[in-house]
Amino acid sequence: MGDIETDLKAPDVADVDPLTDEEAYTSPDKGPLRLRAKKFLASKTAGTKLGRKIINRFLGPKGEKIIEALTGAACKLHGKKDAKAALVDLYKIATKIKIMADEKILTASNTVDADEPLNLLGVQILDALSTEGKYKVEPLHRTIEQLRVIVTALMKGHLQEKNYKKMNSLFEIYGSTEFLEVVMNDKTYESEKKDLFENLSILLKEQMVELENKRARARPKKCQSYGCPYLSLAPEGKFLGSKYCAMHHLAIYGPRTSCVCTDYFVKEVVNTGLATYILQILN
């Protein structure tokens, strides 16, 4: 990682534009000429000093650690050249998004569609990073693709074609099933996975609480039939679970089945659980 960061030495901002980094995204002047000046500054310095400064301002040192871990993983999978290019593009797009937010091009109202998938993405990533053993990355990838559609729709028309392609390439590099698979499941990426979880779990506190509550609800509980030592039925597919073990659920609800969904449950899910119940007794 260190050599990648060294390669990305920032140019002297004064040589590019008379505006300082601070002025580039904090000035109250919102005129079109000023916006063009900001975009020019962003195109010349993003990927180095300005892009890094913006991310540090919003995410702090934890954000930089996350980017270092992502870049390290990308370097292992795609090679140093592509990882370096992705890092430059990431800082560049972060700078442009900040400028668009300053100029009220991106607002809370026109980005509301991204709120739910962003929250879900946070929970899924934390779940994946903290799961021992094999993790199925397909649901996580679907959420990333959903976000890609929303983000690209918001940004299209505000980015040059080359930058629009760069933004899409970030989704392809960091959000592909291949990348997710190695980071979440390949032991050679264990250090990057550990760094990502340690820093994201601090930044995404609300999502971490949501994940812990979700896991608590999913933990198997004892059958509520008095004196029964076996576990209640866990959710499976469209079945939401039961307070009872397979035997007691069948005894209580079996005689009441009168529709396709309950018939299917009794025939398929309960009978499967019943086999498990019998095996528990035999063992």
C-alpha cells in the first residue's frame, strides 16, 4: 500500500488554479463561473490532495483506512496499475460529488431513493465481513447494482463521458462478484477484511446495531411447548418460523391446514424438521 500512496504525489495546487483547496468547496459564491472553476480544480487535483482531504473531512482517519484496505485488495486481485487508477478515480468522483452537493445539484430530496439501499448495503457489508466461513455474496452484489442504477441516473448529465465511465468502473472494480468473493471468502485477503470491518463497524454504528438485532432475532429459541427441550422452527423461505419445534407445530397446526401454503409447510418444511427431531431423539 505504501508504494501506491507514494506514487500519487499531489501537484502544487497553486500551479493549477489560484483557488485554495478550502475555497474550492467552502466558498459561498455559487455562480456558474465559480462552479466551472471548481470543476476545473477538481479535475486537476482530485485523486491526490483534494480528494483525500474531502474524504478525511467526512469520514476521518477511518475513511482513509477503509480506502487503503480496498486499494490493497484491488492490488492483489487486479494488479498495482489498475488499483492505482481506481484510487485516483475514487478521489476524483468524491470531489465531484462534494461540489455537486455544494451547488445543490445533489440534495436530500433528489437522493432519497438511495437511502434504503445504502442502509441495506451497510448492514450486508458488516454481515459479510464479520461472518466466519463461506458467505454468499450474490445478495450484496444485487444491492450494489441497485445503487449503481440510482447513482448513475443522478450523476448522468453532470459528468463528462470519460468521468461517467470512470464512476461506473468503480462499481465494476469494488462491487463485482469476483472482488466481493475474494475479500469475503479468500483467506489471503484476511488482513484487508479485518481492517474493513474494524473501521466500518465504527463508522456505521446504526447499521451495526441493526445487524446485531437481526442476528438476535434469527438465533434459534427453545420450543414454547411446556417441558420440550428442542429448538423451535427457524424461518425458511417464505415461512416466518414458529414458536414450536417441528413435532409440536405439526400437532398444533397440522389439523388446521386448509390452504396451499399451509399444506406445503406441513408436507415439506415440517416433515423435514420432523426428521431432524427424530434424529435428535435417536442420538
